[in-house]
Amino acid sequence: MGRFFFFRLRPVLAAVMTLACLTLFSGTVCAERNGKANVEKQIFIEEDLTHPAYKTLTVGSCPHDYAEKGKEEWKEKANRCSRARLMYPYYKKSPWINQLIARSIILPMFAERLKEKLARDGGETHYKSKLVDVVRKGGTYGSAEKPPIIDFTVKLAGYEKGSVSPSGLPRPELFGPYLQFTFKHELSRQYDAHPPGPLGGFFVIDTRARRVLTFNDLILPGQEKALENLQRAAFRVWLVTERKLPNEAIKAHFTDPSYAFHLNKNWRITEGGLMFRFATYEVGPLPLGMPEIFLEKERLGNIIRPAILEQIPSRQLTAGN
């Protein structure tokens, strides 16, 4: 009878222990395992990370900033265009994300572009000074007599166009603890230091570890070649479906040493798998643009780390699938 009473009492004791755990350990979450309350670290985030505010900094000006008075006058002013802009998300209640974005995403881009040492931290004041430097140093044909000619825009925002903010900007995505952004450079001058067209990549922030994930955080040790083979096959399919290239042209493309295929490390999570984006000129001439290839979750089980694999949502079935 006493043993029966104990087993009937176990759920009640477990509930009491869990309640005590939640009361005693503020900022934690408790789980009941094998009849014992366990304390697990939990990071509380006070705001919706998929709905940040966006800020824009602008230095310099371009002719289309003003009302067009005449075609010839517009052409004359176009030769004096010199401007740099930066759009970035801002989190009011999560300042650590703003600091991480500055330290690990935006400032490294400026350091690379301006060929200078990386700043450890910064904010709006630092961003603005870097934009001034971009305008002063950004044009290849600039001189003391004539300011450099450049129209340079940087955007850090979400990716999926199906979910946009009131201002029309794609919202960041959150898959479990992983917050995703797209970083894009846009250059209007073809003689700039970088190739023409948009540049940039995907960034995935681990909100638990509070850091930007790298490719090594994604891949299992020794699986680089396996992933490269999957990417190559997916790229071949992309050439057929997106560019409608015949087999002869595809074969010639893969044998061209100028565009040798290499493992792509620019990744993000998407519904049903991972997406990889190639940079302009990385796997083909300018008309190919920036190819994006998709790899299904089912094919990545022995290639990427389980912690990331389990956060990839399954594809939703819709009419026609």
C-alpha cells in the first residue's frame, strides 16, 4: 500500500520540485528527468528578433537625389556623383546583437574594402566615419583635384521576400536559435575596385552562443569533399533549369579552368534544406550572376552538424506538390 501511494505521489512531487526550481533559479529553465529536476541554462530575449528597426546612414550625394531639371544637366552632375550608404538592423532591447553585428559583420567589411586594420567595436559614429572614408578612397580614378566617383550601398537585412517590414525590407529569419541575415554590397561604377554587381553573403547568428557561425560550425570534420560533390551536382541542375544550357555547353563550362568549381561556404538555412550562394564570377561569367543552389535536408545527414540539421524545417506540402 505504501509503495502504491508513493507512485501515485510521484507526479505531485515532480511538479513541486519543478515549481521550486523555477522559483529558486531565476533566468533558468528546469526539466524533470528520471524523477529529478535538472537546471538548464536559458537565454531570455525580450524582443522579436525577426522584427528589428532599420537605420540608414548616408554620406555624400548623387544627381538623382535632386529633381531632374534637364537631361544634359543630369549627365553633367552624374560625373560628380560621390555617395556611400549603409542600412543595418537595430535591436533596442538586445544591444549585444548590435555589438555583434558591428564587430563581426559590418566593420570587417569596411576594413577589407579600405585595406586597413579591423576595428574591434563601433556604432553609428564609427560607421559614419567609415562611410566618409569609402567616399574619399572608393573611386579608382579619384584625385586631390577631383573627388572619387562612387555610388556605394551596403544593406544588412533579411532574405525571404515573403515576409517584409512595413518599409518593404525582408525580415531576418529565426530557425530555433539561429538568426539569419543577408549582407549585400551594391556598386554602380564598373571601374570600382571590386567587380560590378552585388557582393556579400549570408550570416547566421547563434543567439545562444552569441556569435556568428562559420562554415566550420556547419560541416562535420572530413565531409568537405562530400558536400562539394553535392554542390557540383546541384549547380549542374541549376545550369539546366535556370539557364537552359544544353549538355554540350555545360560540359564546356565545367572543363573551363577559368571557372573551376570549388566548395562554396556561403550558407543559410531554408525550408527543407540549405541554400548556398556563389559570388559574381565565382563559377562563371557575369551573365550567370550569383547562382543559388539548394541541397535537401535528407542528403545532409552525415555531412553537417546535428545541432544545425535538426533546426532545418521540413518542406510544407502545398497543392500541386
